[in-house]
Amino acid sequence: MIHPTLDASAPSDHPATAFGKVGVMLVNLGTPDAPEAKAVKRYLREFLSDKRVVDYPRLVWLPVLHGIILNVRPRKTAALYAKIWHRESGKSPLAYFTERQAEGVKARLSPALIVRHAMRYGSPSIDDRLREMTAEGCDRILIVPLYPQYSATTTATVMDKVSACMSEMAWQPALRSLPPFYDDPSYLDALEGSVRRALPEGAERIILSYHGIPERYFAQGDPYHCHCQKTSRLLRERMGWSPNFAPIGFQSKFGPEKWLDPSTESLVIRAAKDGIKRLAVIAPAFVSDCLETLEEVAIGLAETFEEHGGEVLTAIPCLNDDPQFLDSLAQMIERELGGWEPAATS
């Protein structure tokens, strides 16, 4: 039973207290608030200060971050964001689609549930959302990291931030988190559907591109590489692709050390040198289009492909607010809410 305020048996002078509600918080990586250097600097400061993202000793890393990177990179990155900014909404594509995903999931679940979205870096913050949701009466909250494949640099840092916020709360809600869904059949259904709709006729090769991580992280036990491999294998089986037709690459390398390989860029160049004229790229690790898909792949790698002799590189859109993907998210959320809230998908 849902109780919006303290029950009638409480003393008459007891303040009204919201409780008894169940909440769902979808969490994506984050984004600057505007395609401007100041906003990008604020976002990068928070993102690159996370020890899960860059684990170098603080005495070494922070002077480099604050003395060099945050004085050089924001202006360049802001110019890239300006190319792909969602003008209609005034938001970044990632912010726009994450909001749409939360709205779509809410429409598919019981109206008694409180559904919100948050960003790990930037706004709306996890801290603010947790406090808002508990103030609304949520004493049980399911955290939904929007990362199909687990990595300490993504899923784990979401839960780190949730735990840090919880440590300051006098009345903590009970928590659950959605497991990684890299091999969930409904996610793969949505991924397959998006490929079949968007893959251009005559495509001679498709690269399955995932955000990279340092190879050292994998050696230390991060399962991300294995999850990427399994998603790729299962998608290939559904599509009838061979590994040669659909190789795996890793993009968005940052810093001097060795990252997972091969790089997506190297596979794009190889395709052009192999005589491929029509190439496609899909990014199964991203559920929302963002700088890495719309600028790095659809613009930057398309130019690289043409420079090396290719003709057309097609970037397959992320799942975004695709109804099949929203159905999938709702199904997974209902499964994890078992015992908290009866299934009520419309």
C-alpha cells in the first residue's frame, strides 16, 4: 500500500512525512549544460576527477588535470559539442534522449512508481535526485545504470556516487540496482531491430564499436571487454554475420597508456584500404547518441574513411527512445522490482 504521508496513528504534532513509495532512477554518464567552454570545463572537472575514470595517483594527476587539460581541452571540446547540439530542445543529445527514455519508461510502468533520470556527472545530479525522491516518499529505489556492459569506469562509479550520497542521509531508502544487460534477450531484440532498420542496403562491412578502457583495467579484473565480446557474438548470431564482416573496435582513447584494441579508427582505415566503399558503424555500448557517436564516429571517422579511399560511412543510431528499447528497459525494471511493486506494464 502506498502511503503519501505519515499514518493517522502518529501523534497529532508529528510532522507529515512522505514514505511508502517506490522509485526508479535511470542514470546516464552526463553532459555539459551548454556547448560552451565554461560549461564543458565544469563537466570535465567532475568527470576526470573521478578515481574510477582516471586512477593515477592524485599528486600526479590533479596538477596535470587542473594545470593543463582543463585549460586546453574545454574550448576544443565545446566546438565539437556545438556541431551536434540538439537545437530544438536546447540540450545535448545525451541529455535529450535520457530524458525521453525516463518518460518512455514511466509511461510503461505502474503510475504508482516515481521515475526520474540523473547524470553521474553534471545535472540533474544523483545527489539531487536521491534527495528529491526520498522527499517525495520513496523509501525503496531501483538504480538503473544505462550501461549494457559493466565497467568500473561506468556502472561502478554510479553506485559509488549513490553510496556517497546515502552516507549523508539520516533516513536511507532501501536500494537495488539493475544488473548489466549486455546479454539480455530483450536488449538484443532492440539492438537487432535497430540494425535491421538502419543498416543501409549494400553495406560491405559493419564495425561494432565500443568505448575503450585502458588495457590495464581489464587485466585488473574489469569484465567490460568480456561483456562487449558477448554482446557482439550474440548480435552476430542473430544477424548471420561473420567476425570478418562485423569486427569489434574500441574508440575514444584518452591518455598515453595502452587501451583495448583494435581501435575503431584502425578498423575504419583498414576497411578503406581493403577496398570497402560502404561501411557502417554501430556502438552497442551507448544507449543514447552523444558526442562519441554523433561527432567522433558520424563526423570524424566518416572523414577518416573518405580520406583513405572509402565513400560512405553510415553511423547506426543508438537505441535512444526506440519503443522496442523502452519496452526492454521496462521489462528489466519490472523484473528487478519483484516484491516491491507488482508488474504493471501497459
